[in-house]
Amino acid sequence: MRPLISRAELRALLHPTDVTERNVRNVLIDGIGVGIVTGVSVFLPVFLARLGASSLLVGLITSLPALAGALFALPIGRFLERQRNIVIWYSGMRFWVLASYAVFGCLPFFLPLEAVPWTIIIIWALVTIPSTFVNVAFTIVMGGVAGPQRRYALMSMRWSSLGLATAVTVAIIGTVLELFPFPLNYQVVFIGSVVGGLLSFFFSRAILLPERKPAPDSDKKGALLLALRQAPPAFVRYALSAFVFRGGMAMAIPLIPLYYVREAGLNDAWIGLISMIGNGVLLIAYAVWSAGVPRLGNRGVLLASSLGMTLYPFGLAITEAPWLLALLAGLVNFCVAGNDLVNFDLVLSTIPAGQQATYVGLFQTLQNLALFMMPLIATSLADSIGIVTVLLIAGAMRLVGLALFAWLRIG
């Protein structure tokens, strides 16, 4: 198995000698900053649940960014296609998204607690546009840093460092939440997340890529329609099958914190430990999958990782034991790592090199349609037929997506 980081890579990170090495270092430290805030984000739906927020409000945490992505990913992709420097949009918009958690932490100082959940949702809605910019720009910026030959290696290191930062953050948060009364404990955690936002901003801003040749401004609608009509068959097959699979993933996203709190009755310490284990697994998972790609290929990694992710909702639905939930979190995150790596490569390898922003925007639109619709459906059904039943439905939908991956020979 390839080590998480070789001696040569470590030497290049500590003492970069050229633009490429500095870019890799900046990408990894940016990932650490994002990982810090990701660790904090784990507790946002828990915070809402403890404030007595409805299932609908918890579901909107996932659905609102997805709605913005479905509406704006294509025009944002066309906008970025015309920019010479995408990095400034990536870093600037990323900061506003990450800084929103610090704002959430300040709200109980100024508002009655019963007004906080809806206010969080309103603010969350406002940052969905910057979030869509980040989602489209991320693939382009990371692809520019890595190049076709280094995608797996770079993203393996980035997501491993992000997972380490998230695991450490979650472990610290589990302790902090026990030190202060509610809601001050959550406020301290959310306000403190600004450290990660600043770290991400300064190092992502320092990424240097060659200036792009902007796409022409004329006939924007015609160019977009032409891109849609001429989408490569491999891209169409992948995007549609991924739409179904991601729909099954999205169904479970808002249900998991609700299941932990309402069905399993877990306290903050257990929720933090489960998240820490899940993110800690990523430290080795990306290296394992990256080493397995030469043997399994994109198709093998996609099918194997998707199978593990398909089984997760079924396992979650049949146990309330905290230690089993922690084990399941570790196993599913191991599979998520492989899925992340292969999906990143499949997006870039199935689209025309000269129209990356447009086709990434198109792909994001389809995926965000699933991410918008399915959490709302899931939370609505959870109130009528129960969380466990909806988890089983989510697993069945993932199974259909897995079957499409196999049938359409994706990868």
C-alpha cells in the first residue's frame, strides 16, 4: 500500500522549490482549514435538533444549498468559463461559506432561542450562492493543480489531511460541549470555527495557476445549449446514474442526526466519538483506495465503494447500539473515500477539456436536484412513516444507482 505521504512529498511540503510544490502545500493546508470547519458542521443539525427544530428545518440544511446548486450551477459555470483567474472566486466564496458558522454561534447572544433555528436557515439560504461557486470552482482548481496524472495522489493527500483535521476537531468539540451549559457550549464551538475559515482563505488564495483563456461572451445561451446537446455519451451515462445514487445518499443525510438523537438517544459525547471515528478512518482510506486503483481500475473502485455505501442505511436502521453505530460510521467513510476519488476523476475524464466549467456546472445541476429533493422527501416521510423506514428506502434507492453503474459500465 502506498504510504499516506512519501519522504519526497513531505520534503516538498516543508520546503517547496517551485510553483507546483507550493500549490500542493497550499491545497493541503486549505484542506486542513476546511476540515476544522467540517468538524464543526457535524454539530449544526444536532444543535438545531436540541433547539427543538422540526425535521423540515433540519432537512433544509442539506436542501437549500442543493436548490441553489440546481438553479445556479450552470450559469455560474458559464460565468467561471469567462474568468482568467478562478482561484480568487474559489477562495473568496469559500471564506464566506465557512464564516457563516461563526455567525450562527453569535445568534443566541442577540435572539431568543426559539428564533434561532429559523434565523440559521435564513442565513444558510444567503450563503448558498457562494457555496455553489465553491462547488463548481473546486473541481477546476484541483484539476489544474493536479493535472491528469496526479489526481488520485493529490486528492488522496488533501482529503486525508482534511479528515485528520475533522477528526481532531470533533474530538476537541466533544470535550468542549461538556464544559459549558447549553447553548453556550455550541456557541463557543461555532465561533471558534473562524480559525479554520481564515486558514483556508489565506492558503487557497495563494494557489497559482496559469491564466485561463476566457470563453467568448457572445451567444452565451447558444453556446450553453450546444454544450448540452453535444455532451459526450460517457458523461451523460455517468451523470444520470450518479443522479440516482446521490439521491439515495441525500435521503439519509438529514435522517442520520435525527436517528442519533431521537431513535438511539445518543448524547453529544457519543455523537462526537462516532464522527471522530468516521473521519479518522479517512486517514488511511484514501491511501488504500489510491493504491487499489491500478488493480481495480475506476470501475472496480466505483462499484466496490458504492456497494459499501449502499449497505450503510440498512445497517443503521437495525441497530441503536452506540459502538455498532461507530463501527458503521467507520466502514461507510472508508467506502466514501474511494467514491470521492473515483468520482472526482470520472467528472474530469468524461468532459471536454476546453469546457470544464460549463460541464462541471451541468453535472452539479443534476446532482443538486437530487440533493434538494430527496432530503425534503425524506424528512416529510420520516414524520409519517418513521425514520427507520425511510432509511430502508434510501438504501433501496442507492441499490438502484449501484445497478445502473454496473449496467451502464461506468468507469
